[in-house]
Amino acid sequence: MKNLRPIMLVGTGSDVGKSWMTAGICRWLKNHDYSPAPFKAQNMSLNSFSTPDGLELGRAQAVQAEASKIAPMVEMNPILLKPSSQNRSQVVVYGKPIGDQTAKEYFSNNKLQLFEEAKRAFHILEDSYQPVVMEGAGSISELNLKKRDIVNMRMARAANACVYLIADIDRGGIFGSVYGTIELLEEWERKLIKGIIINKFRGDISLFEEGREMLENLTGVPVLGVMPYASDIVLEEEDSVALNGRAMVSMKDKLNVAIIHLHYMSNYTDFQSLEQEPLINAYFTRDHEEVRRADVIILPGTKNTIEDLLELRREGIAEVIHEMYDKVPIIGICGGYQMMGKSIADPYQVESDKGIVDGLGIFDIKTVLTKDKTTVQQSFTFKSDDQECVGYEIHMGETTVPNGKHLNIVGGKPEGYFDGKQSWGTYLHGILDNQIVVNELLRLKFKEANALNYLEFKEVQYEKLADWIDEHLDMGSIIENSRKDD
């Protein structure tokens, strides 16, 4: 194994491309005979994934593991925060929830133990993979948070990592953001910064050559890459801000799939496969008329099923869904599936103190929320077909389904609900990544259509990402820095 120090990617802010860059460098390293693994000490996201051994980690780290061609491990993201209400988050440590906390409670508590857990996870990875490619969170210069930070520069020092600062030039203010970020660092932090990466450049990169020299002179840090805006590469986004750029309206001559934009929507990456189909227009909406124009309506997963269900009623969206039932297929995934039943009981106050609430009453099912969380990867068959499909479950709840009404067979047991017509529900995230399922939707409107193979599509994207890294980032200098013993 090649002995390399960790490579760490940090940012001047959120959504500058850290997750993308981590995945791309992981695939580049894999293609060059290294054995990389991703790592993010603490993640806040409603997009998560199940490991093969039934633990939970952030979806971004699962994507980065896929780019590295290895199975996801909980050590890649030992601490995960999942917002469950306006002020509270479920805290997941080493793949298991340990309870809900407000932001004040979380940041007021002594986080030394969590930092020790993060370091332990990192060293487990480092024993088997090199280099570990680490990802920071948000900005590294949030002065009010630094004392409690366990994911950025403190973690970099603990790991003896070579750190690279990513800035988004598309936002404007590149000189202020880069210079200001570095100037606000303490001396020991500045010494860890080995390079600057400018991301999301539009136009002729040669026009920024003078700017590159100015940045280097201002900061004393080399600019190792100016990365062009990669509009032709599709990778799952980690931050919900990415939804802001998605189509929000129906379109003519396409299969319109309306995904109800729940307030606590989780795992919206379930719909990435639909967004790649040229004949499908998948859009996130709460607009009544846009829901009525849909050919398919989907209720997605949510971190707070009861609160999102009550909001659907308050805003009149529940009435529209009832109106559309029997006109178009209505699909529920995870929390959306739970909503479609007769009732949701919460005896342990997992989500609320309301005890039991009426569901939408579309399906003949009842759900009881449980203390224990199910996190498992699954192979299954869809409806009566014998083709093997793959997905994963992440939920707190058990749903009772009448005999003969199941949708899937998972490990020889029935799963989900099928109304016998066109509407169905399931606990399986990733179900729409399977060709057979998307084909059924496409053929509602386009009888001869065939869905793309989404697994193959993702593999092509990782290779394009690695080529993007190879062409525009000075990986030679990054590897050389990692070989040095500082």
C-alpha cells in the first residue's frame, strides 16, 4: 500500500463543491492504483444510506465510497445530524440514533467524546485505506463555531492531513472569500493549507491567469486547480439548496412526475434517476395546480412524517391528492408510504406528542412508529416480476398490510402495499434506481420507452468526474504533498 498522508478538502462556505471534489479525487486515486476511502467526521443531512451491516451514514459518503469502488462503512461518517423539526435534529453516532437534540443542546454539550469517536473512526479507515480523502463542512472560518468544531481544521490536525481550500467563483467575490478565509485562520491552521482550488469557473479559464497569480501573491498558497463548471456531469447533491435549481412545473410532451416537496423531505436523491430520463419531467412542488397536472404523484420520505402530514392537510394538498387518486398513480416512499395509510401511531413520541393521527386513508394500512430504527440494504423483486432489484431501508416504524396486498418480495417476505390498480407504497429507498420500476412509469405514456440503466449511468459519471479532476487539478502536486512527512 502506498504510504500517503490524508487529503482534506475544505471550503470557504457551503455548496462550493467539496462533496463532488472528494468523490472525483477518490475515483482518480482508484484509477491510479491507490486505495482511497472517504471520510467526514460530522455531517448534517437528511440524505442518508444504509451500510451492508445495517448502520446509517450520510448519503454523500456512500456516493464517495461508490466512487472509490468500496462498500460504505459507518466509519466514513461517524456522526450524522438529521434535522427532525425546526430546532431539533436526530443525532446518529456510529450508525445508530442516540436521541434528538436542539442545536443549542448539541453545541452546548462537551463534544470531546464525539471528537474521540471521530478520530477513532478515522484511524480505523487509515489502517485499511490510503489515502483517506477527508471532507470538511461549511466554512472553515466560522469564528463563533470553531471552539466546538470537530469536522474541519481540528480534525485535519488530528489526522495530519494536507488541506486544500475550495472556493466557488460562480458566486462572485472570489478574492475576498479566499483571502478572508485564510486570514481568519490561526497560524497552525494556515500551515495545514497546501493549496487553493477554484471551482465552477465559466468561460475561458486562461482569462483567470492574472487572477490566479494575484491570489497566490495575496495568500502565499498555490492555486492547484481552476475547475470549469461541469454541467455535463451528474452527481447526487448533498445539500437541499441544490433543489432550488430543479424544475418546479409540469411540461408538455413528457411524463410529469410531481414530487410533493415536504418540509422535512429526506433522501430526495431517490428521484435522481427520474431526472435523467429525457421523457420524464420530475418536479418538486406544493402548488395545487401543478399537482393536478401530474401524470404521477409521489409522496417522498420525510424525517417527520406526522408533522409533514399535518402540513399537507393545513395547506389543502391532502385534498388534492385524494382528488387525484384513481386518476393517476400515487406512490409513497418510506414516510410518504406511511402517510397514505389509515393511521400513524406514535406511542413513544418518536416524532411528536400527538399519540395517533389519521393518515390520508388511501391505503388499507396502519403504521406504528417505533423506538428502533431499521437500516438495511435489500434485494427484492418488484410486483410479480422475478428480476432482482436493489434498494435500502431507513425508517422508524412498522406497517401492517392485509394479506395479498403486498408490492414486493424481500428475502422471501412481503413488503410494501399495492392497491391492485396503479398506486403503491414501499419502505425501499432507491426503488426508482431499478429499470423495471421506471419502465412501468414511462409506459404509462410512452408504450415503447425503455429506461436507462441507472447503475451504469452513475459509473459513467464517476469516470467523467475523474477525467475532470485529471485535466484541471494538479494531482501530481497533491500526491507529492501527501508523501512529505511534516
